[in-house]
Amino acid sequence: MNANATLTVRLAGEGESRSLSAVLAPDNEGLPEGMRLSMTAEGRSIEFGVVSNSPSASLSTVLALLRDIALFQEVWLLSSQTGGRDQRS
């Protein structure tokens, strides 16, 4: 049985999209046998595709991506602040 999952993430801008793609790209190598992971960035959106011979492997991969994206978001927000104040204000 094959299990396919697609996750689309829309970021605040193209800069964030490029940065997230660059951060996650090295993690997309060395996957287990029977698994394929694709990542396509277009504008401010990134689409991840997971194909695996196991539904649980597809789901755990999507959950790992969501954790990595949440961590990226925290770091991005912290790095955009100066002296405890958000630069966007």
C-alpha cells in the first residue's frame, strides 16, 4: 500500500519562503527506502509531497515537517526583533 500526503505552507513573503526552503532542503536527503519527499517553492508558498509505502511513515514525516516549520517560524520572529521590540511595529 502506498500513502501520499501533501502539505502546502503559505509564508508572509518570498524571502521567508526562500529561507525556509534553504533550511529544510538538507533534511530532504537520505530518506528511508520506499519513501519519496518533494518540495516545490513558488512565490510565498511551499508544497511538500510525501509518498511512502507506509501510512504511518507518511504521517510522521508530515508531522516532522510541521515541527520544523514551527521552529523556523519562532527563529524567524525572534531574529526580526530588536531590543525586545518587533521591527514590523
